[in-house]
Amino acid sequence: MSLWDLFGTQMLDIFRWGLLVALVLTTANTSAVTGTLIPLAAGILFVAVLIPFTMTPDLAPATAQVLVGLVSNLIILAAILAVRALWRRFRAG
């Protein structure tokens, strides 16, 4: 499987999206105590490692899956944070 195919598969993984949405919600609720940057970075790394080692068949070498997972997680997280920012902006009036 090529890296682009792997990237596309990871971008369409609904479980990955769900974990990252939960990460953003949890980080928002605990940011006063734990901060924002370190929990988000740790969560991105956790999801990038968790999914290839527990759920996916051997589509590509584990290192490639984790590295491409980091990239896809960053892109997904950026989209989720953008939607969250828009939501907060429109909700505030």
C-alpha cells in the first residue's frame, strides 16, 4: 500500500475522528488544570500509535503507519479545532 493510500485510509477512519473529537472535548474541559498544548500533543501521538498496533491489519510497516498517522491526526485536529472555534464564535454572538 502506498503512503497516499494509507493517508487516505486514515483520513476516512471514523474511529480516529471520534478519538480526536473526544480528545478536544476532554482537553477543553481540563485545560484550566492541565493546559492545552501538551495534552493535545500527547493525545495525537497516542492515537497515532494506538490504531496501527491494535486495529489495522498489516497495510504498511508500523513506522509508516504511525508517521502518516501523525500527519493525518494533525490535519484532522486542525479541522476539529476550526469547527470548535466557529461554534464558540457563533454561540457567543
